[in-house]
Amino acid sequence: MTAQNGKDLLLKVDLTGDGQFQTLAGLRATRISFNAETIDVTSLESQGGWRELLGGAGVRSASLSGSGVFKDHSTDERTRQIFFQAETPNFQVLIPDFGIIQGAFQITALEYAGSFNGEATYELSLSSAGALDFMAV
């Protein structure tokens, strides 16, 4: 696999609930991470004293984060609405040469910043709020 452009990792939101996804405007950086809790079933009978994990158990989750600048009124306004109303709309993450992750997420943090001689910026964090779908490219 060849190197990928970071700008091709896109975070999209279903603005109206109709299944039409729109890229969150102005994002400069996006990150997704997947997590899986483990269930330790190690006992005195575990071979060689090695830890044993219970397959298929535990809680799986994903978290998203992004940062950027304000560029688009509709996505900026919708992002604030999602946060303040604690909604869990569908989001998509497009990962180049990998696939699309889609599912419900809740915005868990929304930060705004700006400096005297610079642009206004924002950062957001999201946590999965249900099962996620994966579609390979």
C-alpha cells in the first residue's frame, strides 16, 4: 500500500437523518480509534500460567476526534445542535484504501479557540453510541 493523504480521511455527518452524509467543513485533522475490553478468565489451570481471554466478550467502542476551522454555517450549526441536545446521529469516517465506518456517535466534547491574529478553531470528540458498520473499498 502506498502512502495516503491525511486530507483524504474524512468525517461526515447525516445532517437531517435522511441518509445523506456531508463532510464536516473546515476539518484539518481527523482521528479514529477502536477499543475492545477484555475479559480475563485465567485460572490456576491456565497452561504455563499464561493469561487467557474470553473470546467474543467485553465491550467494543470507537472514538473519533477532529479539529479545524469554521467554514460552513450548516455543519457548524448542526454540530453545536448535536452537542447541546445530546443527539446520536449517524456519522461516517472514510479511511483511504481501507473503507467506511458508519454508525451512531455522540459528541462528547466541543472546544472553541482563537488567537488575536489567527483564525477561530474548534476541536470535537465523539464516542460510539451503538453498533458500527464497516464497508470495504
